[in-house]
Amino acid sequence: MRRFVKVERANRANSANRVNDGEIGESVSTSIEDLTEAMKDVVDPELGINVVDLGLVYGITVDSSNIAVLDMTLTSAACPLTDVIEDQTKRALDGLADDVRINWVWMPPWGPDKITESGREQLRALGFTV
């Protein structure tokens, strides 16, 4: 099974999958796993399934300035609700990263093959055939 959330860092000098940022005596750590888990609170408004399980998150990195950079796609390039997903993403990652940047990626195009098994179960529960 292919995983679409990259576990790679923009800042490899820090411990595995963690970025440390803060003032002297203060340590703030954000892991890719924490960011990925938080992104499960971002729900596609049309389908009602989170963007991680839909396979819309292609990659997450955090740079040395604690800026989260997400490579994401949408089920359709013409999605009228892009702003809603951007706002949800910023709220979901608030406190985990100092800033959030989303790179909208169209290649490879999203398809049902990118949906996780959990996402498929959720869609089936809503009456979709996947």
C-alpha cells in the first residue's frame, strides 16, 4: 500500500521527524505524525471525509522556521471549496506550526486509488461504492 504522506524533513539536523524551535529554555516540537493527525480534522465539505483518508495530502514537511508546507490536491481542480479547505487546514495546524503553506499539486491527479482503507470504510458507511 502506497503512503501519500511523506515522512521527510526539510530540516534533517534535528532528531528523526521532529523540528525544534523556540526561545532559550523553551522547546517546541512538532512531528510529521502530529501534523498528519491534526489534518484528519480537515474534512472535504462535499464528501464529509477527512483529507488524509481521502488521499488529498501528498506530503508534509516542516522547515527550520517551523513552517509547515503541505503538498495537497483536490478531487477536482475546479473545486469551488478550496478556500474552505485552506481555512480548515490553518485552524487544524494552529499551534503546531508557526505558519502553514499549501502547495496545490495536480500531478499526479487524484483518483479513488489514493483513498485509504479507513476512508473507504467511511465512504461505504455513507452509501458510496468504493
